[in-house]
Amino acid sequence: MMNVGEEPVFSKHGLVSSIAWSLDGKVNYALEGNINYAGAVISWLKDDLHLIQSAGETEALANAANPDDHSYLVPAFTGLGAP
């Protein structure tokens, strides 16, 4: 999340413009990237699929991934979030 000041910024890269806070009648906005259920995916890999034993293993696995593999996991366990 990044404060962008008193005017909203509309991203062309999938970020969301949100109200960060309002104080004394002035609103400040933020840009944020929403990653819904990232932690739930790690728990699912560990607890349900038993593919990892700890969350700490995931960084090495991500770094070892084949860059030519263009598969995606969409963690839509309870639907898709915005954006």
C-alpha cells in the first residue's frame, strides 16, 4: 500500500485506488495491490495437500520454478477478489 496524497491515482497495472484515511476534512488516498488468500494457499499446500512441511519452503520452490512454465494458480477459494 502506498500513500498517493489527496487525489486518487488510477492505475493501469491492476492496483486499486483506496481511501487511506480522512482527517480534518481532508482525504488521503492509497494505491494497493490486493492478494487475497495468499496465506490460505500456503496452509492448503501444507495441511491439505502435504506438498510442503512449512511455509518457509515456498521461497526456494518459487525460485526453482521453471521460468518457461506459464501455469497459474488462481486461489479463488471463496470467489475472486478485486481487481
